[in-house]
Amino acid sequence: WLARAHEVQRSYKTDVLEKLVPLTLKVMDVVPYGALSLDPARYPLFVVKTRRWEASKPSVLVTGGVHGYETSGVHGALAFLKTRAEAYASRVNLVVAPCVSPWGYEHIQRWNPDAVDPNRSFASRDDPDACGSQEAANLVRLLNSCGVERWALHIDLHETTDTDETEFRVAKSARDGESSEPGTIPDGFYLCGDEKNPQLEFQRAVNDGVRKVTHIAPADPDGTIIGSPVVAEGVILYDYTALGLCGGVTNAPFTTTTEVYPDSPKATDELCNLGQVAAITSALDFMLAAAP
């Protein structure tokens, strides 16, 4: 796996860093928050953050590229920053981390170079050293520096791809010494909420916004999506904290993980990115409407 994984397939510098340069917006700044030790010059980490942070405003986190190979997570976050972020920046404290795992982005890999899944490595909200990857530790360290007692919203942008079934589940089974059981990949957009805090009305509102752009995944005949029971149209639940998911990195009451299916015959790269933007804005609109 590692021999194949070390082939660079696209450029983090060109695709992400150079697109951040013009995103120093009127009310937001591009802020460094560390680098990957493998090659700090090649893999610096940046967020785009509200310039005038006000404790009286709700604080919102958007993360993309936790799984670096999931392209629309990264480019959806960038598209939101380019087209919609300033419309919300006066009403919320906004932190957008468009590419949490730049090595994974360049190499089109789910794991980092240590064969660790960054989205199973968020072991603590408070202690970056307890996290199982540099990608998670750097993000936790950044969030701690923001001084937020209670986050209002976190949306984590992901994809479910055909290679999840054909490549990465096989690699995980080989790594862990387990057999690989065949599964199905859902055709469409769906959400993974937090089992301990489902917020199904919120999840439905996000899906309703996304369905204006792209289709929502139907359940499999057994009423599941990727083996998990469907609790509302296009919604499944995971225990964020127990699994060490990025979705559990804050204490926000409103949290969700998006899942775009880029390999659908109905999908295009642009539709996938627009679906992510629609998910972000729908989540923000719901949170703002629910605020006291």
C-alpha cells in the first residue's frame, strides 16, 4: 500500500494554497495553524477565520479534506469561501479548514502516510497530544486557541466513493488482518449525524437544501446505507466520540457529516461542490433560525 500511496497525483499548492491567497476577504483572514512534519514546507496548514471575533456571536466550524482523497470536501469548502462565506461572516464567528489532510489530498488517499485514518483519530477535543494523527492534533490545537466555550455548528465535508469499496476497505482489512466483506455504495448524497445527538430536524433541513442541487441517496432494500440503519431520508448515525470522528471535535449542538457520491452517473464535479456549499448554507440557515 505505502509504495503505491507515495505517488503524488495532484498538487496541494496549486489546487488549495494558491486558491487561498485571494481569499483574504473583507471580514476574514487566511491564518496558518501548523504543518505536517513529513514536509512542513510542502504541507502547511491554513484556515480562513473571521477577523473580528465576537464572543456574542455563534461560532461555526467547517472542515473539509479530513479524508484528503474526497475531492469535493476540499473544493466545496473553497467554493463556499469564494461565493457565500462573507454573507454569513457578519453574523457568526466562522472557521473554515478546507484541507485538513493535505498529504492525503495530493496522494488521493484516505489514510495519512502512517496508514492512520485521520477521521478515526480525534480521540480528544481538549488534548491534541491524545489524538492519533498530526492532522487531528493540529486541528484540535487550533480550535483550543479560539477560546470558544460552546460552538454552535460544525459541518464536516466528505464523500463516499466507489474506491471505498474497491480499494480502501480492502486495504483496511489487510492492515488489520481481517477479511473484507463486500458492501454497497449508495447512489446519492446522505448525512451521518451523531448517535448521541441526532438532531434529525436539522439533518432534514440540510438534506432539503442539498436536494435542490443533487439527489439524496435512497436506502438499500434492508433499510440501511453503508450498513447503518436509515433514521430519516438520507440520514444515518454514528457515535462520533467513540469512533474518533472529526464530527465530534467540538461541543456544538448542531453537527453533521456530509457524504457526496461523486461516481454517480448523475453527478459532476461542479454538482458535488455545489452540493457541499448547499449543505453548509442550509446548516447555517437552520442554526441561525434556531438561535434565541
